[in-house]
Amino acid sequence: MIPKVKLAQLPTPAHRLQRLSEELGGPELWIKRDDLTGLAMGGNKVRKLEYLLAEAVAQDADTLITAGAAQSNHCRQTAGAAGRVGMHCVLVLGGDDPGTRPGNLLLDELLGAEIVWAGEAGLNDAMQAEFDRLAADGRRPHLIPIGGSNARGAAAYAYATRELMEQDLRPDRIVVASSSGGTLAGLLAGARLFGYTGQITGIRIAKFGGAERDRLVELAKGVGELIGENLDISPQAVDIREGYMDAGYGIVTDRERDAIDRFARLEGILLDPVYTARAAAGMLDLIHRGEISKDERVLFWHTGGAPALFAYGSQVMDQPGAMS
Ligand SMILES: *Cc1c(COP(=O)(O)O)cnc(C)c1O
């Protein structure tokens, strides 16, 4: 058992999406609510942080450093987790200070994080520079990788696969957003470790970042090693769809708006503009094209992120600009 700090409300609920299924005329859709993991408005990173923070605590760190985009959900959840274990949190965010604090940025500050803008620097270089600065000041900093996606963080999603099976839900297919890769890699490892035999379809969100086939396999194998098993996973066996990311990271198109609209209007569920809207749009497209068949039972794994809606404003409306 990998040590963990309890941060998340688990198990997260899993339930049917009756009205959305009806509007589409099938398949039988379900949802796993990792938007409801509880800490600091929830999301998938809370699961990973349970394991990542156990390591930071064991190493007697006093400051967590992580990085992401300005609207990073991972950074917001890390800020919340740091407070829970009495650590300081430094967030290295991409680009320059926009001067305003919408969405996740507001929450980062409320949660007590110190924000450092990376400007033109690469996020990993800027994180390392913060690490060196803090260590030189006599602090005990601990780096959390972007998206929490090392083997330890990803292991959380191996255990999440087991949690789903303990809910007696064996969907024919799981659909999930994939960006830094830890969530999908963890699910792939968990399927092997705990006997889930359905399909796992990742929807790739961005061209950069870590959801390349080879890296997903390497991460999943790393999870296996941590849990104590050699996993034999071939890159060709990984179902990651790369056809939905062309608009660019964080760009909301009609497809994402349509997904946000359907989930909100029919199910009262808020998707986020960057990850889950794109993943849901991919799922709807695969259903539309018959690649996901109408007689499947499909589970959409909601990974959180709705606080970013408050930064995107009317960009997420069905008729953008209507409210502005
Ligand atoms: C980080 C994030 C993802 C992607 O998870 P990875 O493990 O980085 O692939 C998906 N959805 C939301 C809302 C996220 O914040």
C-alpha cells in the first residue's frame, strides 16, 4: 500500500445520465463524479495529492512548489492541500500577471498560495529556480510535478479504478480527459492490477504536456512498479484520441460549448471549459460517428475544473457574447 494523506471525499458518486442518454438515443451513459472530491472545490488532482503529499510529509517539507497555466485546477487543488497539512505553497504560473484574479486565480489567493509568474521562462525551469531560491533561504521545499503526474500521483487513479469496481459498475467503456497523463495512465494500470476489462478511451486535450502514448505507458508501468507488479502494456493498446485538440489548449470552440450546454441543461452538471468539455465533446462525436455503439454502457469520468468557468465568462455560452 502506498502511503497517503486523507484529503478527498471517497468514494465519489457514480450515477446515470438519464436525460442526456435519452436525448442522444443511447448509449447508456454514466458519470463518475471526481468533480466532487471535496477539497477546495474538488477535481482529479485531489486524489493524486493524497499520495504526493504523503511523500512531502515524510520528507519533512515545509513548502510545496508546483506549476501550471494561469487557470490551472491542479495548482488550486495543491494550494488547498498544502493548507491542510500546514505547508506553505508556491505556484509558478505561465505567462505574466494579468492584473485580475478570475476563476482559479481568486481561489489560489484565498487558499493562501504565493503566486510567481514565469513570464517567458519554461515552467519546469521556473519551478526549479523557485526551489533553489527557497532552499537557499533555509526552507525545505518539495516539488510537485505539473499536473501531479509522476508514478506516485498516477497511482491514485489505479486505486480509483478499484473504487469504481467496488461500486459494482463495470462499464463497457470509460471516457476521460488526458493532459499531463497521470489520470489515464493510472486508470490503465488499475485496469490491469484490479481486473477491469472494458475499454478505456482517453481524449487528448493538448499537444504539449504528457499524454503521448509512450509516456502514458511508461507512467502506467511506473504505477505498477510502485504497487509491486510488472505490467506489460503496449503503446498500440492505449486508446488515446488526438483529433480533438487542434484548436489549442484552453480554446473553447462550438464543440466544447455544445457539450457544456447539454450536460448543464439536461443533467445539471457543470463541465469545465478546458478539459471536461473537450473530453465530453469527443465522446459525443464518437457516439455520433458510431465508434461508440448505442448498446454500450459508457462511463464519463468527470475530472473537475468548473471554477475555470468564472474566468471564461461568455466564451462558454451557446451564443458567445450574448451576455457581454
Ligand atoms: C488536470 C486535469 C485533467 C487532466 O488530467 P491529467 O492527469 O493531467 O491527464 C482533466 N480535467 C481537469 C479538470 C483537470 O484539471
